[in-house]
Amino acid sequence: MTATAPSERHRADCAFTLARCREHTYAPRHLRLTRLPYRHLRAAARVALDFPEPESWLDVGTGYARFPDVAKELFPYTAFDGLDLTHRVLDARVAERVEEAHVGHLTDPRITARLRSRYDIVSMFRHLEHAQDPRRELRAALAVLRPGGHLLLELPNPRGVFALLLGRWWIPHSRPGHLHLLPLKTLREELQALGCTVLSADRRGTHIPYDFAAFTSLVLTHLLPAPLSRASAPLVGVAWALDHLLAPVVRRTRLSNTYRVIARKEPTAQPTAPPATLPIVRPTPPPSAA
């Protein structure tokens, strides 16, 4: 097992912590509502069964490497590596969820150079919307892919029914965590401009039931002081039940809150000149509390 990381961990007294994050009105207090469920991660891994068995797989933005841990059930002979901005990926390496752990940005030239052309699959789940420059992130992902390798992407769908219904109160609109929201058409065109072939784009089977629950939690966090908003968990529970009640219906439409794209890096393709800027949707956070 190996690791790439800065020489020192972040200071223990760093001002930005998960606990501090919960005190801000731009984040729902019940943050675990938006966690990708096990069944969703397993379904995402299953789409790679249609490809030749990968020898190596890099999961970008992996955190504690929950996805590699699930995917190993389907790909026991694949070497999974993880990259994350935080030192959580080092804990994942110690727990043997990944073989190599890298801390930092995929766009860091030192990381890109070390990982260049090493992987058969690169996955990014709910990652591009956090990137400062999604185009650079995609180029870096293609740089570490082998020719003929596959890119597996999941992003929030800014054209989904909940994005339209909830507006600025839709959780992916929360900032500063979410910087860019890419419509499916935009991502498809960008991948094609980079010389990729888009094999599939799924907006039906990728829905994650959390919108009303996260919306309720965000509104209560925004309007109520911490003790009262914590006591409002039953209301969030009712909204969570409504999310799961509606999920089978939403999954039959193209308006789900998430979409998944699989693209192949063509061995001989040459990138074309992309537009100067990506046509993205800028997140619009709720107004700050009075």
C-alpha cells in the first residue's frame, strides 16, 4: 500500500470542521441525508460489468472509499485506488478499502504525472460540481486513463423536477460547497470535444431520494436556532418518507435529481476546440437569515 499526501495533516484547531459546517444556514443540519446509499453505489459499480474486467480503478473524491469498498464485491481482482482532498482517504488505505491513497487535486501536475495512463476506469461521484474548473478536472481524469479506458461520472441534475420545484432551496444549489451545476447536454458536448465517446447517459435509474428531507432540514436550519432545529427531526423524517414514496415514480422519468454518464477515451481521438466557457448553471443559495 502506498500514499501520496502533503507532509503534514491539517491543524487540529482548523476553523472549518463538519461541526462548524452544521452551524451555517447554507447546509442542512442532517447532512447524512444526502449520503449515497449502498444500493446506489452497487448499482453504479454494476454498469462496469459490461466492460472488460478492469485491472485498475481510480475513485476521485472518494472520502472514506465507500464506493471502492462496495465495488470490490463485484470486482475482487481489481486494484482500487482513491484520491480525495482530505486525509480521510489515508484512513481508507489503512482500512484496506484502497491500495493507494492520494491526497490533493487530480489537476495537481505532480499527481497527474504520477498517475498518468495508469487506470482502466476513473469514477467521479458528486465531484465535478465541487471543482473550481470542471474542464481541467475532466482533462486530468482523461490523462490518468489508459487509451480505451472508461470514465464514470455522476452529477446532480439541474434540469430535474426537484431543481425546478425547490429552486434555490434545492441542496445542490448550496454554496460554497457546490460551485458548478452542469446540465447533461453540456457535459456530453464537453466530453465529445475532449475526444471521448459517450456510451450512455442515464437520467432514470439514478435518482437518490433525499430532496424533500434535505429541503426541510435546510429550511429549519435556516429559520430556527440550533436546539429547535435539532428537535425538528420528526418533520425531516416525514419528508424523508415522502421522498421514498415518490422515488419509484421519479425514477420512471428523465427528471431525476441525478444523472450518470459513461464515456470511453478513444485511443486515437484528438480533442477539438471546446467553447471558451462551459454553459453551466450557477448555484443560487437561499438568502441569508435576517
